[in-house]
Amino acid sequence: MLEVPTELRTLLEQIARDGATTTWTLIRKRLKGLPRLHTDDQCVVLWMVDDERRKDEPLLSALVTVGNRQVHPRYPAIVEQLGIRTGSIPSGQRTAWSYEVLKARQYWRHR
């Protein structure tokens, strides 16, 4: 499991460079060796990806979505675990998530 966050981080950095978002289904297609993860395990892996970031880096976990580019239901738990405040009302959380997606795309665009 230790190499999964590293591989996922590399993939999410590329997705950010491409100005895109992704889903766990697409992640599994691109990372062939990735085991099928329970939602709680997905949350832990994404937390591990973001826990290793430099303080000036945006959250790569924001790029993992569900459905039609909707915030992943575990994203608020990841953010909370990282000690980041986003607001308690759903609209505030969605706004904070959208901003984080934008920051990730801008940060990684030319790196």
C-alpha cells in the first residue's frame, strides 16, 4: 500500500497539468496494479497523497470526483483529517472544493 500514494500522486499531478479531474474508475484503468479499494480506503490513500504535499501545494485529492464532476463524498473527511477548514454548510464546502480544483490546475500547469 505504501507505493499506491506515490503512484497516485504522480497520476494526479498529471491530471492537474491536463486541467482535468478524474474518478476512481479512471484511476484504476490508468494504474493497472491498483487494487479495488473500499471508499474508506480511498479516503486514506487520498489523505496520504495530500499529507505528503509541501505547504504551498494545493490538494490533489480535490481532483478525484464522482458522477458528472461532482465533489467526491469523502473529500470533506480528507480535508478535515488534514486540519483544513472549509465551512460547515454544503455550499461553503462545494465552493472551497471548486477553488481547490482551480488552484491544483494552476499550480501544476507548468510543472
